Amino acid sequence: MKKLALVTILISASSSAFADAPGGPNCGWGNMLFEGKAGAGYHFMASTFNSSFGNNTFGMTSGTNGCSTRGRLTYSGKNAMTVSQIMTEFSEDVAKGNGEALDTVAVVFGIEKQDRSVFAEIAHANFEKLFPSENVSAEHVVDTLFVLMKNDARLAKYAV
């Protein structure tokens, strides 16, 4: 059930942005099918195709399908929305130091695969700062993560 929820969140997050979308503007088979086309209809069909098959999410984690996680996401608030949707699983994974929700947040933040273990270690080591109470907001968690990332030489490049 957790995997289905995480896949749903990633798909909805990746399909909700048309500019600077996660994975880049050329990410997914939908973009390949409708290459060169313009207009909301074609963007909607490409996004729907990508979402239906989850190929842009796969492309972001594997570096295929024209996807790249090197660019920075520009839509503010989106990271907090993603974290709020998986807050329970994310807090459990941070407490353990690994897990799917932790990986999902790392992907949404644009953290490259080789740096995700560092992200997990820093989140785990700072669990009390990230989750000071049971009623902590997703905004607090995201803001604290970015502060932690900015203070780490390896992760500073991902902090906006």
C-alpha cells in the first residue's frame, strides 16, 4: 500500500507542472510522442501519458527517457506538498535512516543518486530538528531540510 501511495504522489507531483517539471522539460515518453507539438491539449496528453505509465519517474531515478534531475525545481510550495502527503512514512524513514519515502523526497528535491545516502544520513542524524513534535508542519520539515542541506558541503548545491 505504501508503494502505491508513493507512486501516486510522484506521478501527481510530476504531472502537475508544465514548465521546469521534475525530470526536465523533455522527460518521459509522452514528450517523445508529442515532440514538436504546442498547445495545452498536447501538453495535457503528454503529461497524462507520462503519468499513466510512470515513465518519467522511472526516468528520473535511472537517468533515461530524456529525464534529468540536475536542474532545480522552481515552483515554491511543491516540496512541502509532497512531504505533507507522505509525512507519516517520511518521519518513519527518517527515524530509520532509509526507506522509500526518504528516497521519494530526495528525488523530488533533485538530489542525484550518488548523494542520496548523504541526504538520508543527515536527515536521520537530525530527526529531532526535523520532527520536534507530533504536530510538526510539512513546511517546517522542508525548511529545516534545506537549512541542513545548505550547511553540508555535499548537499549545498541542491538547496535553493
